[in-house]
Amino acid sequence: MRSGGAIDGLAALAPEGRSKGSGRREIMLRVATALILAPLGLWAVYAGGIALVLATAACGVVAAFEWTRMASQADVAWVRWAQYATLGLTSATAVVFAHNGLETVALFALIGCAITAGLAFLGKGSISSMAFGAIYTSLPFGCFVWIRELATQGQLLLIAVLIIVWMTDIGAYFAGRGFGGPLLSPKDSPNKTWTGAIGALVCAGLAGAAVARAGGGDFSHWLLFGLALSVVAQTGDLLESRFKRLYGVKDTSGFIPGHGGVLDRLDGLMAATVGAALVARFLPAMAPALTLALGQ
């Protein structure tokens, strides 16, 4: 692990020191990138099949590389390269075989976990970091494809997850910037506020209600599903922020202009996808209004 001094040094990375012009340019870049990537993501989910598998596997491999680069800490060069390969292959395999079931996705994630933990032991790196990273960078992406292939209406459920998470991000950003307020988790993120979290919940709830209206589901259940998914997504976002502060990095990479890395951009969606998959697989009786989306 990085020293406490390295973590404290992250204060220099806080955005307050940026000029207004720089902040405005960054916002424009973020919006432009989102306007390009969001339609591509929706198209991949709508099309399903090989397009979705390739797009999701690519994201999973990049996420695996980002995590290894950030958290490996191995002293031996060949071990680091083996960890890159192991996590990347684990994520891609979990995606490719996701149609076989959620248990298959979990199995590949656990196999990758065991292998990379052994590699971390040989390289005198962090065993817990790499073991967790193998699951963290494979399970969500496998769940993403599994939900889409779940049933004839899996497409609707996955699109709903995307919309709810996006509305969570939008609501948190504009409510937080517009109204300010006390910080949600000062140690993990210097920018997230309770006001932003509440704004995120409101927007996510409205998104769930809109899905119910469009798809014919029960209004109250989709509203609650949207709220719950928003909480999970925000928790995933804070978890990723904690990881970055722990390892002393600002962004996991610069892969996505204006957004940082895949892990920076998809952290909330990754958590929400796993949550939605677990509900769909193990607790369908607790979400009767989702039966339309699950094709039951």
C-alpha cells in the first residue's frame, strides 16, 4: 500500500486549484465524449449479440489493465505482466461465456482471483488488492452481458439500468454544483455532497418511473428499483474514489477524454449492474414489477 503521506498528498489534485477556463473546457470535453459514447453504448445494448460482447469485453480488458497498473505493487516485472494478462483474460472470458449463466461468470471471476493472488504472492505484491481486482474487473462486465441475454426482454432491463445510472450521475452533478452543501464523504471524494446524492436519488426515481410508463411495468416498484439502484451506483462511485485515494492516483488512466479511465467512468454502472443481476437471479419475487423486463 502507498504510505499515508502519499494519500495526504492528493490534496494537490483537488479541482479547486484549476482556473475557470480550464474547468469549462473540461466540462465541454466531458459532454462531447458522453454524446459520442452514450449512443454507442445504447446501440450495443439494443443490438446485443457479438456487438455487445465485443464492446463489453473491450471495456473489461481496459478496466483490468487499469486496476493492475494501479494496484499491482509487484516487485518482479514478469509477475506484473502475468497479472495484466490474467486479469484481462479473466474479464474477457467472463463476458464471452456470460450467456451460460451468472454462476459461470462468478466461476471465472473466482478462478482469476486465485491465479492473480498466487502471482501477487510470488511478486511480493498486495495479494488482497489483486485478488479483489480480478473479481472487480470481471464480474460486473459478465453480469452486464448476462442481463442482456437473460430473456426476450433483457434488453429493456439493461437499458433501464443504463438510464437510471446516467440520471444518477446527472442529478448528482447538477444538484451538487447548483446547491452545494456538506460533503458526502470528505475522505473519499472532495466534490460529492449530500445535496448531490439527494438530487441523484430524485433523478433516478424519475427515471425508474419513466421506464414503468414506457414499458408498462408497475410505477411504484420501478420507482423503488430506480432509487435502490441509484444508492448502489453512488456507493460504487465512492468505493472507486476510495481506491484511488488509497493507491495515490487521480485517474485510473486517460483512456476516455475528459473522464479519465474506464474504471473512473463506469464505477457506478459496474456496481449497479451487479446489483441488478443479483436481484434478477436470486430475488425476482421481491421485484414483481420487473417480471415484464425479465420476460416472466
